[in-house]
Amino acid sequence: MGQQRWSFTPKFKQEAVDLCRRSGKSECQVARELGIPQPTFNRWMRKVAGAPLGSNIFLATEELKVLRREVEQLRMERDILKKAVGIDTASIDYGQPTKFETHVALLSQNVPVFENLGDLRDLPDQGFDVIALPMKIAGGTGGPLRVIAVLPPSQ
């Protein structure tokens, strides 16, 4: 009988390599625990030598093109959100939150949150400036805010 041919997905390869690099176990030990032939696992490890932990080096060229486009889109969205987030409801968190996860996520990145804004339907999707005038409250973590939208002159 011929030898068994092993086939592993790129995701499995990456997770196996990451496990070895994070766990402090030897390549031999990880390969044995995962049931991977030792020479195969050694080849995977050589491929990522010098690459940062978590780097995915098993991607096909087409996958890289798709991921680069997605990353660019996410960066653009992130950069928009870095400026400020405004909403016309009482809270940016849904329902009656106890953990305020959206607040924490945005404020931990220094993204101001403007809540209870007036009717936003009259504003364009983009192309206007915002002036936010907070009222100083000693020892406060939030407070009333006067928000003004400045539209560009009509052309």
C-alpha cells in the first residue's frame, strides 16, 4: 500500500504554527499532539521564520488581493469613525445596556459620542463640518452639548 497523503487547510496550518509559537512547546511536541508528520510541520515553521506572530503566510495571491481591498475599506470606515459619532437617539448602545459596550469601544479610542441630536434627516450624508460646544461640568464624565452643523455654500 502507498503512503497516506496529508492535506491541511491554510487556516489549520496557521493555527498550528501560532500554537507552537505561543505555547512554548517544541515543534516536535506540537506536531505529535496534532497528528502532523514532523517534516511537514517543520516546513510550515520554516515558512514563517521571522514573520510576526499571527501572520498568515499561507494565503493564495487572489485571497491577498481580496483581503487588501477589504482592509482598505475597513481603514476608510475606521478613519471616518475616528472623528466622532453622532446619533439622534438617547444612547448609542441598543436597548437598556448594562455594559455600554459601544460607548466603551468608541471612547477607548478617543472617539467622541454625541447623543440626542436633533433631526438629522436634513443633513447630507457627507460634506459638512460639525462644531461641538460642550458645557464644562466639574468632575463629570459627560454633559450637555450644543452641536452645530455647518453646510457648504450652495453652488
